[in-house]
Amino acid sequence: MGEKVDLLLHSAAELITVAGGSARPRRGREMADIGLIRDGAVAVRDGRIVAVGPTRDVLERVETDRATIEIDARGKVVLPGLVDPHTHLVFAGSREYELEMKIAGVSYLEILARGGGILDTVRATRAASPARLKEVAQGYLREMLAQGTTTAEVKSGYGLDLETELKTLQVVAELNGCQPVELVPTFLGAHAVPPEYRDNPEAYVDLVVEEILPAVAGRGLARFCDVFCEEGVFSPEQTRRILSAARRLGLELKLHADEIEPLGGAELAAQMGATSADHLVQISEQGIRELANSNTVAVLLPATTFCLMGTQYAPARRMLEQGVAVALASDFNPGSSPVNSLPLVMGIACRQLKMRPAEVVTAVTINAAHAIGQAYRLGSLEPGKQADLVVFDAPSYQYIMYRLGAQLVDTVVKAGRVVWRRRGMDAC
């Protein structure tokens, strides 16, 4: 007699497991190995996967009853729940007015220097109540869930003062218990220099290191600390100081690195043992080599370059060829990437980063899970892991990236529970 299961998904045209990559991130040719099973099945008990394989094999090993939820995935594709390892989800206001400026050729850093960009969102976020921030974020999370995102990293960084940074991270903590998408919090107090410290940025670094970071760590509100290491924002030396303080307080490290200017952010991330280095549009050849020889995941954000109307994207193919572990993320934020759809990011990655569809699948599942320190439990479909999966109404996994912008998600399962289903239109 087989093991009783709570949920059984069966008959998938393609079941993509991405199995076998939990110990370390995939790199090079490994990224094309996605574990495709035709006519595949997944069995779940108590929120965990207990069996994966061809439908006939799984059915022989498990037992169902009236309480078992069955999902017939005939003609559909099943992937692990998508993981978005870089978002700025909690903020107030919007910045659609910047679109006109970008069309006119005003650069991202110029908008910031004029007091706009991040600083505009800082003003709105400081003024917003926690209830309002939570309400707005829940709306965005519903959109993300409908696109297959089951886990997302969320950064603070639109406070740039003690009160608002704590307020933002507390909202993230509350959101974790009231909706299905699992959130991993990151402190990004060093996102920009606030206006009140414009003439003395070192004093703001002092504030972050001596007051804000200890308060965040002491309340257990963040797992990671991130810094925007960029010309006109935070220098490599300031970045190292902030991250060193964060590590002493028990936080893991991330960097916004080499996005606009090649400042050596990738090298710094590798040298400091950061979990990820993100953006990397201007990464140096030395930076690529150092990332390839490290466990730091390169998180690429092609929707950001697209939304900024840039012509140069991160050199993904060079990274892949040299053995860098690559993940993809949305960078969802109100300015440079108001995009929270990972399937859209996946389509852009194929077209602009020249990543192959199988590499893209790896980049938004197991490697994305590594980029937030969760690959031991998320990012693949294999026994023992949390049962996060997405059913796409697609004949093949390539079709997801081919149908750029289409709504293909049919069903989303989080921790063994169906949390989203598409409602079809009434027939004529």
C-alpha cells in the first residue's frame, strides 16, 4: 500500500523538475539540465513533495482518497514555483511621469540628482502609514502570484531613516503571514543618500552602521543587507564598511553592483562572500572571473535595462561561458522596473540576454533560490522539498518565453496548497 497524499498532480505534458542543484548553484552547461519528465506527476503530503516521476510510476507509489486534491495537468507544463530574488515591493506612490523624461533622454542618475527617482519614492513612503504600504503591496503580490511567483526577496530602502526603514521591514514581516507569496527580507538602507545628508554622505553611512543596522538586526527584521554601490551613490569603500558591519551583526550580504559604472562591485561581492551580486550591466572581465570562482550568484535584471531604454544589457552569455552562476529577477520598483511578471522577464532574457529557454528556467527556479539562500528547500521539484509549483497552459516550457506578455499560468500551488487558479471566460 502506497503513502497517502494530500495533493496529486498528474499527466503533465512536461514536468520540469530542475532536480539535483540544491547543494550549489548551477553554472555553465549545467544550467541547461532542467530534468524534463514527459507525462509527469508530483505527489504531496503535509506541504512536502513525496514523489516525482512519470505518472504511472508515481501512481504505483502513492494512495489517494476523497480528501486528496487532484490536478490533471494534461496538455500543460509544470515548473517549480518561480522565485524572484530581487524586488523593492514595499513603497508608496508611483513615478509614471519619469517615462516622459526617459523618452527625452534624461538619465537615471540625472533624475536622482534632480531630487527625483528614488528620493521621490522616499518622500511618499515616509509619509505613508504602515496600513497603506501593506495594502498597496498586497495588490502587487496578487499580480505576482497570478504570474507564478511563489517566493520573492523584498528590500527596504525607500525610508533612508531609522523610523521608515523599520516600518517598511515590519510591513514585510506582516505580509509574510497574510498572503501566499513567501517573502525574504533585505535591509537596503544604503539605497541612496537622503536629501538631509546630501552635503555629508559619510554622516549618513555612520547613521546606517551605528544606528539603523543594529536596530534592524536586533529586531530580526532582515536576513540580508544590500548596498547600492554606484557612482554618485555609495563608493566601494563605503559599501565595504556597511557590509562588514552587517556581517558582524549576523546578516548575509548582497550588492547592487556595476549597474551604471564599472566600480568593481562584482569583485567586491566575490571577495566578501556575498550571496548575490545584482545588475552587473557594466561588469568587468575581472569581475566575471572572480564571480565564476566564487559561490556568489549573479542576479541579472533585464527588465530594468528595458524600462530605462538602455542599449547595453548584462553580458549573460560571457558569464555563462565562463562559469558564473546566473539567476534572473524582476527588480520590481516604481521607477527603473515597474515590472513584477517573471514570465515577462524570462521572455526579455531570451531576446536581449541571449539566454536559452532551459537556462532561463534554471535562472528563475533553483539558481534564484540560491540567490536568497533557500535552495535547500525551494526551487526544484524533488522529494523532501516544499511543494511549490506552477502549472502553465502551454505545450512546452519554451512556449512560456515565446508568448511574451501572455497570461499562461493556470494553477499555483504553495506549500502543497492551491493558492491561485485561472478562471476561464464563458464560452460563446
